[in-house]
Amino acid sequence: MGQTVAVLGGGKIGEALLGGLVAAGHAPGSLLVVEPAAARAVEVGDRHGVGVVDAPEAARRADVLVVAVKPAQVPTALDQVHEAVAGREDRPIVVSLAAGIPTATLEAHLPAGTAVVRVMPNTPMLVGRAMCVLSAGSAAGEAELATTETLLAAVGRTVRVPEAQQDVATALSGSGPAYVFLLAEAMIDAGVALGLPRPVATELVTTTVDGAGGLLTTPGSDGREDEPPHAGLLREAVTSPGGTTAAALGVLEADGLRAALARAVTAARDRSVALGRGDA
């Protein structure tokens, strides 16, 4: 990118981004981390070779200021950089990775006119396979969105949505890994209950989930070359009439799996809306 990136927050997501940027060739000398826990700050700084600074210094030096603290800590983190940002003619882009915090709330804690991009990442960022959903604030345009996409390409994929769709995106991709983990956990337990050793059941399920994900993201895997893979077509390809898969899917459909997932995603969406309002 050729820009200085400062990350406010040296937790798992903040460190994952820094590690991804270093692995992608971003010079460690142009990466900064702000982490109030001294031992953790030293750990992250030493592991990735990035500079450890305080929040005002990060705001003075950064071209891109990434907010990677917990949602409840966002107002404090932004208040700590407000003065330094206000004192710059070339203000940094502020990229928030905090779940559920609207751009209006972010902008309220920053000098007027600061470009803000709201991002909902997910935990596969820890292995470089994130799905990050971007929405522009009132002062952010194409250039700021493109810069944010370049930044996040180091840890996965990105998609832009209007901010009004962020809560639904959070319910699908932000919370989505947990749905997959629950399904995998249930499949493993079922295999153990039917007599498989847990390590064998675990390997069977985790490798199957990984392979299925590969089919879902590989063009042409469903026999069509001109469109993204369709989950329904991939499912049909595995399901022989009268076979084992058909028997299993019949039970899942009868037990209301689709309806349960729809309710779950709706509940996650509603909770994201509530958190954005500041509800406890």
C-alpha cells in the first residue's frame, strides 16, 4: 500500500490484520499498534516487527487508522485520537472493525469531515480467509473504500453493501462461522455416538467442511462455468435418489433445519440492530 497503518487494539483481530499485512509484503516499519496492556503490546510488536505507540502518536502518523477494539471501547479509543486527527490537514481514513457500531456513532467521536469506513470482519481473518463487509460513512468515497479493500485483501475477501444492510451481513458472515462450527460439532458428536473414535470423527468432519467450502468458492464446481457456484446445485450433486444423503437430508428438512436457520439469522440481525442503538 505504501501507507502507514496504525491499529488501535492488539487483540486477536488486530494482530491478525497486522500479521496479514506483513505476510502480504507491507513493510513492518510502516505498521503501528496501540495496545494498553504493556505485555501484550510488546508481544505483538516483537512477533511482527511493528512499532508500538500510544493513540495520539498513531493518529499523528497514520494514513489509515484501524479501530480494532471491542465495541464498548470504541468511544474511548476515538476520543483518545480526536485531538491529533483534528490537528492534521491530511486526515487519516478511519476503518472500524467494531461490530454493530454505525458510522454516525463513529463520526460523532471524530472531527467533522473525517472519512470513516465501517467493516464487519469475521474470525476466519485469523487464518487469512476473512469475509469483510464494507460500508462508507458520510465523508468516505470511492478512494477510501478502495484503500480499505486493498488493506483487507491481506486477510481475505471484501464486499461492499449500503450501511442499512450491515446488520443482515453481520448475521450471515459475522456470526456465520459459529453456525458452521455448531453444525460440525453436532456431526462429530453424532459420529462418536455411532461408534467412531472422536479423533477419527473430528478429522472426517473438519476435512469435509473444508472441502465443501472449497467447492462453494471454486468457479465451475457445480458444472456451470459462467456463474458463481450455487449451493443448491452442489447439494443436488451429492444427493442420489434413494441414497444415504437423501435419507439424511429428509430428516433435516422434516426437523425444520431451514426454518431454524432463518430464525437464527433473523435473531442475529435483530441483536445487531439493538447493539447499534446502544442497547445492553
